[in-house]
Amino acid sequence: MSHKPYFPSEGRDREAILAQMRELKEKDMNWRDGRIFSLVFSAGDEVLELLKEAHALFMSENGLNPGAFPSLRKFETEVIAMAAELLGGNASTVGNMTTGGTESILMAVKAAREYAYARNPQLKDPEIVLPVTAHPAFDKACHYFQLTPIHVPVKDDFRADVAAFKRAISSRTVLCVGSAPSYPQGVIDPIAEMADIAREKEIPFHVDACVGGFMLPFVRKLGYPVRDFDFSVPGVTSISADLHKYAYAAKGASVVLYRDAELRRHQFFVYTEWPGGIYPSPTMVGTRPGGSIAAAWAVMNFLGESGYLRIAKAVMETTRKMIAAIDAMEDVYVLGQPDMSIFAIGSETLDIYAIGDEMSLMGWHMDRQQNPACLHVTMNYGHVEGHERFLADLETAVKKARKLNWSKVSTKVTVGLVKGLSKVLPEKVFSKLVSSGSGTPKGGQTPKRTAAMYGMIGSLPNRGDVESMVLDFMDQTYRVDSPEK
């Protein structure tokens, strides 16, 4: 069957292209109104305009070759130096910019693995030890680099269980991990205790501060209690921190820092036999977009310590007000004792996913979490003005969730059906059936009501079924929509 081709035979009009793009953008969530959490970090219009201009100045430059573009080398090395100062480093601290937290984590894991092999070439079946709340980027790194992740539990306060952590370390351990803070509940692991154990065993210890690295130093300076988590802790050997989160840089900017150059050398890749010349690469990617490097340097110089303190003060004061207000509501509460501006909302009496559905219907984007079931909130400067609206809508959502008796029954019936089908249907058939019945719209868009879907997922006895469902969802999401005839 013929259809309209995707690739245009002739170039299109510039204004028509931009008009179509603006029209499509109108269908995206409007992050400017402060209703979207975790995906966009905004420090205001003045900073945004600076980022646009700085990014555009270096949009075409490639940071892979510092000899060709010494300006990018200056920007990157100075960003690393500023980050090191904030995170307890010194003149020996080194690092690189990456495209994001996942790449920073991949580099830290790769460096630790190569370091371990250099010390013990006979090492077999290397492992890393990390809390269950650590970011999945570590599991991705293990999958890529053929390591085994050893997950340890957290205690009732959602912080890593130090005793379990110590027991999990073996002769195969090449890296230990802690979070500052962990993403799900926004609490800092007992970094000092964990790093001390790793140091005694001469194992590198990585702190994932992707979300907190450029927020916690200012939170501490404002007088809030922040437990030690950075290079001030002797056993910490590497840190990841995202610039495009609380440093408010343009997307595609993070740092991975090392206490000294010895460990970082194992991050680098060099190939000397290529006919095209000697090929050195500091990070995972080849091309390193100059725009994000330049924009990060620009915003850090523009805001300075005083600017970041001003922003952090507003965010923390707003966060504390929100946590107090949520804890004062009936049927919902904040999990644990968050250390900064990230927290999760749970309920012992209502379906928290149903509350999330009601928030979605009112225009809020909130991540659904599991184990335990909760809704995630990442506060940043872009949410300060609209926090009272959020609280009012949350209270409304809770009231509506109390009345959704039929939805509860429907969800329970659906969950029961899923449990039964999972026992009798082949995995692939079951996976496709659940994907088609869970409200997944064409094109991979997220449905407004997802409580039943999350109830199904949480009830599946085989996590492989969940993985298969997600793979089906991703396969549909990353397919082009059929063009108009």
C-alpha cells in the first residue's frame, strides 16, 4: 500500500517548517507553568536567554578535539574546577564533562572496572555493590560492561543499610556506590560510613550526586543539615553531578569527578592502530557538542555563588512549606525525611496512583514510583511561584480519590485477571495482551489514567513479564506515526 513518503523530494519553506514545529510544540507539556517535575530545571527567563545565546555561539563546535577549539577546553576545565571546589575537591581533583548523569555513571563504573583489572588481571566476575535505591544507570553500566550488580536493602528511613552493604562486599567487588541523594525519596545515604568501609578494603567508592551535586553545597551553606557526602569524606574516589539539573545548565551537561588522575586514566579510551590516525576519546561519545559545554560555563559564571544561594534558598523554603502542608493533609504523607528538594508522596489508605491520575487530569506531570507505591516530586526554581496551586490541586485529587470506589473495584478485578492470565498464557502473548489493555495509546503516549496499569504491573509474579511489557511499549513509542496520505 502506497503512502506519502517521509523524506521530502524538495526542500520546504523555512517559515512553514518552523510553523509546523511550533504547532507540534503546543501539544507538549508546558513546563513554563511549573506543572512538570523532574524533566526540566528552570532558573528563569534571564538565565534561559543566556543559555540560548551561549549554546548558539558554539552550536557547531566539537569538544572532541581540544586543539581545534581551545575555547571549549577552557570552558570544560574551568567547569570541572568549579565543580571540584563545590564538592570538596582540591588541586588534584580531575574530571570531565559528559552529556548527562548516565554517561557520568558509565564512565565512573568503566574506570573502576579497568582499575580493578590493572591491579588484578586474573579477576573474574567483577561486581559492584549498591543500594536498591541507586539509579538504574548503574545497572545499565553493569549490563554494558559485564559486571554483576549486588543490590543491598535500605532501612525504614530509605537510606542504605550499612551492615548489609558491608556484608555484600567480596573479593570480586570493584566499586561501591552511594547516593546524595537517592532519587526515589530524596535522602542521602550514610556516605561517610559506607566510604570508610570501602576505603578499608581498598575499593573505589562512587557518590552519585547527579541530582544533588549542584544543590546540596548551597543547601549546606544556607544552614540546613547536610551529612558529609563529597570529597571531604576520605574514602570517596569519584562523584557524578548533573549540570543540567540544579546548576540550571542547558540539557546535555554533567560532570564526572575523580579524587586524583590515577583513577581517571582508566576512564579514557585510546586506539593507536587506526589508519585514520591515533584516536583518543575521554568519554563514551565521540562528538562532544560544544554548545552544552559553553552554556554550562556561561550559567555558572552568570549566577555565581550568590545567585545559586538565592535560588537554593527559595527552593528549600518552598519545599519545606510543601512537605509540612502535605503531612498535614489527610490520607497522604511524605516518605522519610528528605534532605533537599526531592520527595515522594505516599498513602496508606488510598490508591496513590489514582491520586496521580487526578493530578494528571489537572495538568500535573508526576512520576509514579514503586516499592513502595508513591508519587515523585522534584522541586526546582521553576516551581516556586506555583506551589500553592499544586497543594490545592493535590487536596482536590485526594478528595476525588476517596470517591473512586468503582475505580478501586475495577482495578482489583483487572489485577486479578492479570494474575490469572500470567499463569496460563505464553510470555510473549501475555505481554502483548497486557500492553494493549493497559491504556497504551498509539504512538507510545502516556495515558491520563494509569492506576489500573500500575496495579497490574505491581501484581505480576514474574518481573520478566514487566520487562517484556515495557519493551513492547518502547517499541511502539519509537516508531514513526503513519504519514497522512
